[in-house]
Amino acid sequence: MKVSNKDKAFLGVYWMTIMGLASVVIRLLITMSLSRLLLPKEFGQVATIQIIISFAEIFWMMGVGSAIVQKKQLSDDYIATGNTLNLILGLIIYVTIFIFASLIAGIVGSDDITMLRVLSIVFVVHSISGVSEALLQKEMQFKVISIINTVAAIVNGAVAIILAFNGFGAWSLVFAQIISVMIQTTLSIINKPIKFRLKIEKESAKELLNFGTGYALSKVFNNIANQGDYFVVSQTLGSAALGFYNRAYQLLLVPTNLIATVMERVLFPLLAMYQDEHEKIRYVVMNLTALIAILAFPITIVSLTMGADLVQVVLGPKWEETILPFKILIISLFFRMAYKIGDALVRSLGAVYKRLWVQIAYATLVIGGAYIGKEWGIVGVAVTTTIAIIINYFIMTLLIGHLVELKMRELLGYLTPIILVTVVIGGVSYLISSFVATLPYALLRLIVMTSAVSLMYLFAFRFVIIKYMPEDFRGFIKIVRDQTIRKIAPKNKNSK
């Protein structure tokens, strides 16, 4: 029986959420272990090198993967050209970094030249499977993608912990990443093999590079925004400060990667199919934004009220300087998550050059703000970065409104009941946090507050939010509920 695109999208969210939850648990356990085995300065060393790697990664793919996902019809020549370009770019990036490692490392204030040269081998390895990964996403093979990512995460963590325990220091993170990329590459090729041909077809290359140039330029500035605060902290406050700030930001990324990144990866190929149907796109964007708000606000409340306990449980006692920056950054959680939905939409419409201007503005806000905020240490940088993320969300939302005729008052109508409920629950949570603080053990306090906030939101959703939300949202929730029942029911039936 043929599976509809709607069912594929739901199954994609289902599998990526299930495996995403597994990955979050795995990553938290890894983070808890490594934070106790490695020093903040060692995390800072690798974080500085990752600034370079993340920038080089943009030019490695040059948007080839996204161009393959976005294009409606693919030919064998198009795939062969994309694969050839990928391999060539991977080799160019590796050779460039190897030759100019000293100069490049100096730009970000690092003297770990050997570490940079060794880690950059990931571009050669990963370029072999770049097109296979893009085709898996285009075909919505999200179960396969999720399993591959989870296996790679487990390998990464296991190798890093074993090496760190045996005294490899920062190198444990480097070797772990290389091995996990090798695993991811191998599994991607096994699950989506392509005919290996070194061929560049002129028209295909022109189309790939036209989309890819806009995508890559946009990614450059997005990466400047994502790494700009790290760069400023590394250059002005040192590796140890970057280690504390990096851990605070990584805690913010845990729910972002679990929820928003999952939805983004599923939405991009789906929206690319419906790129000419603006009414469907508006429906998806408004309802998913509301759903993200319902998921993000409880996490924000728990993090603000119990941030110290959260850092103590996840990172350990030597990371106290991370607490306040984390509490500040978590305020931006909804805006960072919701932005990813808009980003997937803009890419699916092929508006990569309009997206570029948004990223330029975002990068300017992050770096400019970080240079101002550094006067107050990593806390000041956290404040300015949070402001930049919020402004970036509103700019992206305005662009979406222009592209698909989405009115801000319509979106606000979806969010207002959720925001009002959040204000009330936030106030109650603040009042009971003083009682919770008297309980012994950080983990117990965290569990009690998380349970209390979750119960309040479940009650509010059942009796308040769903009642005052627009009719479309109630229909959307019904679809999600029915699809979930359909997914679970066969299992229950077979288990009897």
C-alpha cells in the first residue's frame, strides 16, 4: 500500500522523536561523564577548533545535499554530478586546512595545529556519503536516518569516554568525532548506495552550484552567528571561559536538537513537495509554531527555576560559572526552536538569497552584541546572544509572511492562549520553587519541579489551551492523536 506524504511526515516525526529521545539520554549521559573527566579548558580547546571545522563544513557540501532534497525531479546525471562535486570539495577543504593550518588556527586564537589537521580528515570521509544522506532525507527514510544518527552518537560517546578515562584529554573528543563520522558514512552508504561515477554534467552542475552558492553564503553567516559568540569569548576571555560558555550553550541545544531539528529535517523535504501550495504551508507553520511553544515553555520554566540543580546534575560541581549564562540563554529557547521551522520553509521555497540577508543581520547582531557583552564576561555575552536570537526569529517570521502571505496577527492568535497560560504557570512555579529548594539532593528537586510543571501544563492544555485555540489547531491535534493511535494500535492488537 502506498504511503501518503502526510503519513511519511508523521512517521518521520515519530521515528526521529523516538530516536531523538534516545539520543538526548545518550548525550546527557556522555556529557555527565565527560564533564567529570575533562577540564573546562580541554572543552574550550576543541570548541575553538570546531569553529574552523564548522565553517569549512559549509563549503564542503556547498549546498549540494540541500539542492538534491529541494529539487523535485532527479536524474542519474544530476546525482553523479552532485557526488563528484562533493568529493572534490571535500578534498579541497582538507588540503587547504592541512597546508594553511597554522594561519587558520591563529585566526581563532588556537595553537593546536596538529589537532586541526587531524580532525579535518572528516571532510574526506564524510564527502563519500553526502549524496546518500541527502537522498535518504529526500525519500523521507527518517527511521533509517534516526538509527544511523543514534548509532553514531553512541559510538562517539563511548570512544570519547574510554579515551578520556585513559588520559587522552582533549584528543579524546577529536578521535571520537572522526570514528563516529566513519560509522555514519558507512551506514549511510549501506542503506542508500549510489552508482559511483565521476562525472560533471554542465547543466546539472550549474543548477547545483546556483542553489548551492546561495545556500553556502547563507550558511556562512548563519555559522558566523552560531560561532561568533564562541570566537569573541575565545579571543577576549580565553579557553577556560569558552569551556564554561560552550557547556551553557550546549545545554540550550539539547531540547533544540531533540524537537526543532527533528521537525526541520522532516519538514524540509515535505515542504519542498508543497512549495507552490501556500495555504498548506501556512497551516503547517502556524500549527507547528504553536506546538513548539507548548513544548518549549515548560522546559524554559523548569530551567529558570532549577538551573543550578540542572547544571549540577548534568555537568557536576565544578561548572558553577555555567549556571547564570545557561539561565539567560534558555530564555531564547522558543525563538531558537521556532526559527528552525521558518528556516526549513524558506529553503524549501528555494529563497536562499533572501535567507542570506536574514543570516547577515543575525551574524551582525551576534558578533556586535558579543563584543559589547564581553565587558561583563560570559554572562554579558549570553545576554546579547539571547537578544540576537529573539530578533532573528522576528526577522525570519517577517520574511515568511512575505513569501507565503502569513499575517502576524494570525500567528499571534495561535500563540496568545499559550503565552497567557505560561505566565500563570511561571508565576506559580516561582512560588513553589522555594519549597522545592528545601528538598535534599539536586536530582530529587529537579524531578519534583519537572513533574509539577508538566502536570500544570497538561491540565492547562486539556481545559484551557485547547479550548481557546483556533479551530485549525484543534483539528491539527486531532490528526496527531489519530495518527499516534494508528501507529500504536497494531502493536497492541498483535500483543494480545
